[in-house]
Amino acid sequence: MELQKAIDILEKSDTIGLLFPEKPGIDALAAAEVIADSLKKREKLVGFLSDTHFGKENIERFQTLAGATKLPKEFIISLDASRAPASELRYEKTNDRIDVIFSPRGSEITKENVSFRDGNIQCDSLVALGIADIERAAEAVTDDPGLLTRTPIVAVDSGDSAPQFGEVNIGDGRPLSEIVYALVSAMEKAPPDARQATLLLAGILSHTQTFSTPAVKPETLLAASELMRAGGEYADALRFAKNHTPLSLLQLASRAGVRSKEDESGAISWSFL
């Protein structure tokens, strides 16, 4: 994994945006919370590109994400030079204010000649977690459509192959929480605290369906063991992971259960969905 290259990008950034799916699961939220924690400790400003809602039941678990806001934008003061040309522009800075000064050329400049508007989102780099379609993600950033094309991206995905839209692309079928565990541990040169370890463990359990998926890698089992040694509460993580099964999946499972039948021998079963 390109961990050091990702760390170099994040260390050079003062303002970092988080980008994850519109309806993130436990794995994505846990990964985002822990990486936001780590960056905040390093005095980085971490924020979202759009409004994100976690629900009241999740606020205590995702304290850093719940306290984050949308990234700030530039503020532009615009002079209509066709109506009020200026011969000079300067600014004067004191302890508590900045004055922008236009020197008129030929005619007086009045407040009617000046307007204000938002500029680009202030963002030095982006961390994309579980984003499969970057073009669709870009469409959702309506406040600043060009942000994703001009900003370095650290792309982390749990797919079988690494995404290819970032300066750094990490993804080999492992849970997002496992990859972020490796990234943050390398950046901090220390294991996560007990709260972070429990969250990351919950993310791994959720992604692997409590290690029941055939694609579970030995490195994932090792990461789970290390997180428990770091103070991660397995019972709490398991309870949290299981209590957040997507509603659509619960509905499908219920429908399958009601419409399932077995033959007389019990050897064959079928469902009508």
C-alpha cells in the first residue's frame, strides 16, 4: 500500500476534505472518524464537501465527524471596473481587521459598484473513502464543481482493485477500517486508542459480516487481533456492527424468510423474492 505517499500529502495539507458515499455504512463511517481524529490532533482543519447526517444514535460514537462542518469558501469582493475603474488596489492590515482599498481613476467608486460572492472551497487535499464513481461524486459537489479535478486525492476503497482517480490509490479487497488503521498507525507511529480501536473493529466486522465472507484475508484477521490488543471492545464492536444492518437488507431477508419453502426431505429450499 502507498501509505507513505498518502501521509506526505496529508502532512503538507492544512485543510482536508472528507468524501464518502451518500449513504455510508459502518465501515466507511468508522474509517472517516478515525482518520478525522488523527488529522485534527495534527491541527488540520477537516470538513465535509456536503451536509452529512449521522442520526442522533451515532453522535456519541462519531464525535469528530458530528462536530465537523462543511469546508469554508473563499470570500470575493468584486469591483465593477466598467462603471468605476480603479488605478490602484491595496490592502491595510491591523490587529483585528483588513481594509481592501480601491483608488478611483477618473470617477468616484461607490458601494453600488462593489459586490460580494463566495469563491472556491478551501481544500488542500481530499480523502475519498469507498468512492467507486468519482464522476458521480463530483456532480454532488455543486458548490465548487472543479474541486475534485484540481485537488490531490487520497483514494481508499475496499474493492478488489485500487481506484485510479487519486494521486494515491489504495484498495485490495480489505475493509476501509483496516486500511485506515494501517494508515493512521503509520502516521501516528502509535496504535489507536481504545475508542478508535473499537470503531475500526466494528467497521471490519461489518464489512466482513463477522468474518463470514469467503474473501476475508489473513491480514484482516491480524488487524482485528491487533485492534483488540489496543483496547478495542469486541462485544461492543460486534453489537454496533450487527445493529446497523441496512434496512434494505433486513427487508430482503424478511421477505425471503416469509416466502421460503423446503421439500419433504429438508434437503432443498427455495425462496420467492
